[in-house]
Amino acid sequence: MIETWYNCDKRSKKEITELLHKSERTIRREIKRGKVIVKGYLWEDLEEYSARIAQGKYEYKMTGKGPSLKLDQDINLVKQIEKEIVENKKSPKIIVVELNENMEKDFMINLKQ
């Protein structure tokens, strides 16, 4: 949609903002992310928006965030760990040792020091 409106219909960023009910800053960032230089009919350089390029850049940047946390998959474990830290004043290292003794799966902890 943005590609057609911006490249073919020559709509302004403000018009696209109103059509999509998004903030103007969001549209400006999206257009900047997908901006490419193409050759025109008379071999002049033209700036256009490419949704494919924008999506590719977005997906590439998402790889820098790393995988999702495994703790997010087990809410009961998260609550148990929080309880041990807050109520019983145990360190995360102690909790990992205890969990490894009591459960089938091995837990690893990576603490920044």
C-alpha cells in the first residue's frame, strides 16, 4: 500500500499517515528503511520506496535480538524462581543448583558480572 501510494500516486507522507491511521514518524521511518535508487526512463536516478527492501532490512535487524527466552515458555518456573529470590533471599546460582537436583532437565545460568 505504501509502495503504491508513495511511488505511483505520489502521495505525501502526511496523506499516507492519515490513510493508515499511523503516526507520521512511523511512516517516515518505514519509507526511509525502504528507500532505494532506481534508474528512470531517461536513466536519471529516482528515489523510490520498496516494501521488499524495507521488510528485508527489518528482518535482518531482528536477528540481532537473538532467540526468545526459554523462561517465557514456563510461567510456573518463572514464578517459582521469583519466589525463591524475593521471599527466600536466594541467589540465582543457588536456585539453579537446586533446580538441577530436583528436576529432570538441566538448567544453565548466564549472569553478567
